Amino acid sequence: MDPTTVAVPHTLANLKPLLPTSPARILEVGCGRGALAAALVDLGYDVTGVDRNVEMAAAASERGVSVIHADLHDVTGEYDVVLFTRSLHHADDLDDILAHAATLLVAGGQIIIEEFAWELVDHAAADFLYDNRALLDAAGMLDVENPTDNLLDAWVAGHDFLHRGSAMLAALTRAGLDLTTVATSMLWRLLDGRGGSWAEPASRISDVLDTIRRAEERRIAAGTLPSVGVLASIRR
């Protein structure tokens, strides 16, 4: 099993209510290895991926995804949806990249982002994330280094160079109309962050992550963890 596919069903379940019906044209910005793009193709969408990383673009192409190896600013064409999947937080200039994305949309088209608001992580969320990482490391499933000092400080230090979730939502509001947001769980998807790698057998990863996801969502519902993930959409 490819670990990059584990989160695809979760993303699709949250994404489907926001998407137009197939065969809408979707440009996925930062498509990575193409797992989500391939799943969207299977649902009947006309998907093009774009990624600046040549190895990622090649991997997506091997999955059968139509891929452009380029920066988004070099992409032209018309799409019903421009989809940023955990890539917008890396943008040099949020307003600039979203303004260009808007030029690629047909009238009434959508920009949709799947992101995490790192600034919403509190002490409880940092404990949940790093404690689960430590357990997986001790079980031999995840090879990752954990901080030993204040866990929240370690989290902030590792992410404060990224755009905040609030900044991305504000930029989306400036780029279009009718902002729609959906809060999601996300900590379970960040367990291998900062250079961690999954160990064999890979077949166990899906079940373990699903268990951690359900634990996170129970705590979100109970009000003991913040909802760090977000899907958001605007229309041109």
C-alpha cells in the first residue's frame, strides 16, 4: 500500500459536497504523487495536475494523471476548479497566486483549498500529535524524531514560516465571492511530518491512521481538541 493514498478517501468525502458534478475540469495545484488526482479521474473528472517538483510530477504521470511540471504562474487554460491540496501554505504571495488562479477559472468557477491552520494547535493538540508519533515510533511503525522539550513550542518553531490558516482564508475572501469553509480533522495526517518515514509492513498504516483519525474526531466533537484542518471555497 502506498502511504500517500491513505488520506484520499477522507479528502474526497469532505471535497465532494464542494465540487461541481463531473466531468468538470479540475486543476490540482501541488498534486504531489497524484493519488487524489487519480481518484478524481476515477470519479469522472477531467483532472490536470501541476507540480514544481520534477519527481512528484513524474510519479503522478506514472499513475496516469495528466501533469504539468511547472509553477502555477506558468499555467494557462480554463478550469471549473483550481484545487490547492495542502500547497497554498507554501506560496510566496497569497494574493498573487490566488489572483492568477482566478484568471484560470471559467465564470462561476471555484478555487478550493484543503489546508491546515497550524496556529490553532494548542497544548492538547501538540500532546495528541507528538504522543501518537512517539507511540508509532516505539512500535517500529514510524521512524521519526520527536521533540523532548515543550511540545507546543516545538510545533510553532517548526511551522511559523508557513502561512497561517487565517491568512489563507482572508486571501481567499479577497480573491472571490461566497467563502465556504468546512472544518476537518488533520493532526492524524501530520504524524510523519518533518522528515518522518513509515516502516513496513505498510499494510498496517491505513488501519492505524484511521484509528487515530477517529480518536481525533471524537476529541474535536467533545471540545477537547481544536479542528486544525479546513476546506474552503470561493467562486469567481
